[in-house]
Amino acid sequence: MSPQALRLTTLGMAITGAVSCNAWGDDLPNGNNATPTANTPQTAVTLTPIKVTGAHVESPHDIPQSIDTITQDTMTDQGVTRVQDALRNVPGITLNAGEGGQHGDSINLRGLSVPDSFFMDGIRDLGTYERDSFNLESVTVLKGPSSVLFGRGSSAGVINQVSKTPDLTPLGYASISVGTNDGVRFTGDYDTPLGATTAARLNVMNEHSNVADRDYVLNRRSGIAPSIEFGIGTPTRLTLSYFYQEENNIPDYGIPFIGDVPAHVRRENYYGLLDYDRTKTNVNIATIRFEHDFSANTTFSNTLRYGDYKSSYFSSAPFLGNDFVPPPPLGTPLSDILVSRDQPSSSTNLRNLIDQANITSSFDMGGFSHLVIAGIELSHENSDITRYVNGLDIIPPTPLLNPDPHQPNIQPLIVDSLPQAKGDDESAYVVDTIKLAEQWDLSGGLRWDRFKSEFSEALAGTRFQQDYIDLAPRAALIYKPDSAQSYYVSYGTSYNPAIEYLTLAPTDASIAPEKNKTYEFGAKIDALDGLLDLTGAVFKTDLTNARNADPDDPTVQQLPFDETVKGLELGLTGHISPEWDVNASYTHLLAKIVSTTDPEALGREVPNVPHNALNTWTTYQINSAWKIGGGFNYQAWRFADTHNTAHVPGYVLFNAMAEYELNEHVEFRLNLTNLTNKLYFRSFYYTGPDENHAVPGAGRTAMLTADFTL
């Protein structure tokens, strides 16, 4: 692991960080230019201090929280183009499928659902869209409750996207990929100095691709991200940036369950309607960031961001049974089963305006050394949603074994509801890390949050308000017997208001916020003279007022239940030799419902939480021209429902790559994913035996990429 690979540039990571710093990737090039360059053998890992805020230098051993970082080099080596694919490197993460409300990147982390835990450079990334990697230097997963840093909705952690930024080193880079999935992708990265302390950068992307072994599913994305930074290398810096991404896709709602598992049908089967099903998103994010170093020990920063997220989802999701086509009796031959279609469609416009001011200072007081980080954050969010239903509720059914996606969708759509919501968040936080002695550090922090929200629905004439105040404490004790070892114990809390996504139903107005407490013990040890970094953590999370969709009406939340998650995480990162890099991580989770009004769910396991997950990735630099790599992702089976009557099978995926450097300007790379063409399900949606679907992952795919560097 390279210290530079961590590049914890967000404010939150500077505050708490983690001992378990599992950095998936090679060293980043100098400066911020993280675009791949010519192959160079790696040197041994040493945990030298890293710069985590404007003025303070800190070792990963000082950070009492688990962190996984996937660098752009690793994403490039693996052929990753989306954030959710990069997150396959992090065990303990599973994907959720959408149905009417949640779309885009929706994940579970450490056994908890965290759809509102995506951040971009430390600022909340509110929208529900599939995030592309074209403008990312890295993706960092900060595990454990993080409300003290990031506010609401960070119960199990946060996923922070670290953007590429301008640098004084000129860069010209282009990449073209073609794949067996009829995929064509282009990315470009151009950076140029505009003077002694000013530089500009431009990243662009366009992709058109299908999904291997999934008929008709189509992904079309494009994006552009310009930025300019003034005062590089000086005490005062100003960065202006803009991010735009659009999608126009044919969505995949997978196949229905038959009995307790996804139906045994052709993985290519598509149950949607091609003249109707579309997913469109437009994301616009503008950011102004100001930084000033008052001294070598004190830095002030202020980030102002406006985000506008537009999306429309028109889809035909498969399910079994409605008023016109009753559910098939148990034991019905597959050839006799008709699949109904639901059309949970909506158009959404989310907008947020966020201002975050932060000061970091290290000093001596009272005989101790202190690192204090304090700040305030103000935000305003708006949500306007139009939900549609099929006017006659007689969407044509289709045979399970031979679905027809060309059936006309002749039924009219009518507006079902017009929910509007807005939220105002005021928060202040402070964290102090105190060096008690040569081998002992104590870190404590507190965040005060006030979240005021309003909800209305014009057709029903419904209106209500919520006003919630929360205090989120966090504390950790770190013991470092020597420079190669670090151990910590920590405690933290998080909370999620019922309206945190600005997309709730009126029946949720009285539901109390989700709250959790997490207790964690972790360790980080340097082995083999610093070549390998070994990490480990055990934790327990107690979650109260957890929410789950009502099986009879997915737009309504069931009465809250309480759950407990116990987990173990292990990681190994580094170099076996200067040419051979290795990364491996393992997670064991056990999540149970410990309190609920549903007697059938009491004591059952929480859905979508596999007991075991293991990920590996390794690369070997054969010589100056050739590099090879490979790895696998293992995930155990998961329950699909709170009654534990249905499940999704586990799987192992094998992946490989080979890279050839023709010269210092041209490089070729072949990526092979799902080598054995394993049928697996990357996500699912399940509210009951008759309303559910599981989405298969892509089949075997080959992608050939040519990289050009000026």
C-alpha cells in the first residue's frame, strides 16, 4: 500500500480516519494527475506520514476507523467504469435493486442500507444515478458510523468519490475501449498550467454498451468535468469545478422469483417492454472551494456546492400475479406460468445547496499536543416528484420461459401522486485528537445537527413537517507500541430521519429516526519489513427504528424494527516483491432482527447481508512492457426477505487482465470479467412471494483498451 494512494482529501477523513486503511491500488503519480502512465515496478511499502488536511501531516496508524480506498490505477487495471463496480473490491457491500423509489447506486454496507451515503469530495452527492468513474482519482469507503463528520444518513459509513483536480504538471490522455458486449467507450483527460500557480483540467467521457447475456439492456452515458485552480503551491487556493453526467438507458429489472429462489430460466430473458422502458438522468454539480493556510499548522477551507439531479424512470418490472392474472399455484410447470408487469414510474428533480466551512489546527496546550478540526455546514434541499401508475392496470402479461418485450404498452399512464419535500440542515462539529503519551492518542468529537423538513402532496392535500435535533458523539483510543503496530477501540453513533431521502410517504411522518451505536476494535500491523500491511477489525452495531418496505405497499414503511450486526474484517495489502502487488480482504457479517412487531421476523436475519465475502486482486510486472493481473470476488448466499423464506445464491467471479506498453505514449490492455460465465445475481428487490425480481450480473465479457498519453 502506498501512503499517497490514500489521498484522504475530504474533511471528514481528516478528522477520524482509520487504522484499517486498505488501499486497493498502486502508487498514484506525482501531483493530482492520477491518469495511468507507463508501467513502473513498485517499491516496498513504508507507512511514512501522509498529508490529510491542508496543513497537518498524519500517519495511517493514527486513524481509528476502517477505510478501503480503490485508486484510479486499480479501477483502470480492472476495467472498472462505474463506482458500483469499483465497490466490488470492498467486502461487506451489496447492491439493492430499485422499484419505484430507489434507483441508481443503492447499496448496503456492513449490513445496513446506506443509499444516502454517497459523497463527492466530502460533500453530499444526493442524486440517484449510476456514478461513472471518468472524473475520479479514487473511491474511498469510510466504514462505521460517521455522522460526526458527514451528518445524517451515514449509519454504516460513507462512500466518498475523490475527484481529479488541476495540477501544474501538463497532461494529455485519451482512452478508447471496445468490448464483446457491443461496448464502445471513450475517455479523455487534459491538464495544462495557465501560469506559475494556476492550472486547468478537463475530463470527458462517452459510452454506449450492452450487458453480456442480458438481452436488450442498454447503457448510454456521457459526461464532462472542467475545473480550474488558482494559487497552487501557495497559502491561498481557489478551485472552481463543474460536473455533468447524463444517462439514457434501457433498464434491467431482472427475472422474478419462483418459490424461494430466482426462476430457473434463461439468463437472457427480458421481461420489460421496449417501447416503454427508459431510464434518463441529468446531473449538474458546480463547486467553489477556497483554502487558506494561516500557518504551517492552521488551515481554513470553505466549500460551496450546488447540485441539480433530474431523473425519469419508466419501467416494466416483472412480478407474479395481479387482479387479472392470479399468482400461479405452487408446483405449476414453468411453461404454464405467466409473468405480470408492474410499472413503478416516476420523474424526479432533486436540488441541493451546501456550504461547509472547516478549520484545522495543530498546537500544544495543557502539556498535550492537539489536532483540532471544527466546522459548520448549512444545506438546503428540494425534491419534486411525479409518480405514475398504469391507468387501467392491465399491462399485458408474458410467458415466463419465452417473454415478449415487443408487446405494445397501450395502457395510458396517469399521475398517481405529486410529492414535494424540502429540508434545511444546520450543523456544527468539533473533533480533538490528543497525544496523551508517546504511544497513546485519544480522539473525541461531537456533531450538533438540526434537520427541518416539510412534505406535501397536492393530490391528496397532505402536508406535514418534521424538526429533528441530534447530537452525534464519537470517541477512540489508539495504542501504538512501535512504528509498525497500531491498535484502537472506538465508539460512535449515527442517525437517519424518516425523510432523509426527501422521498417518503405521508404514513412515514410519525416514524422516529433510525439511530445506531457502533463499538469497534481494530488493528494495523506492518509485516515483512513494511512490504505488507495487515489490518483487522471486529465490531458490533445496534440499530433502532430500522425501516423496511411493507410487502403489501412498497411506498409505505413498515413499523420500525431493531437489528444488531456483528462483524469481522481482515485485510492484506502491499507487495510480495517490487514487481508483485497483492490485495485481499474478507468480511464476516451476522445481522439479526432483535425487536419487531412482526412475530415471523423476530430473530430472523436481515435481508441482503451475506455471512461471508472475500475479494482478491493481484498484479505482476513481468518486465518493462508486460503486466498481468487477476483476482476473484466471492459472496455467500443472502436472504431476500425478513421472514427468511427466500434467498439469492452465492457466487464466485474470476477476473483477469493483461497489459502491454508499446512505448511511453501507447499502452494496450485486455480485461476479462466473469471468466467462467457464472450466472449470479448482483441485486434484488423482494417485498413478498408475488412481488419481487432479481437482476443477473453480466456474463463473460472481454474489453480491449488503448491508452494514449502525450
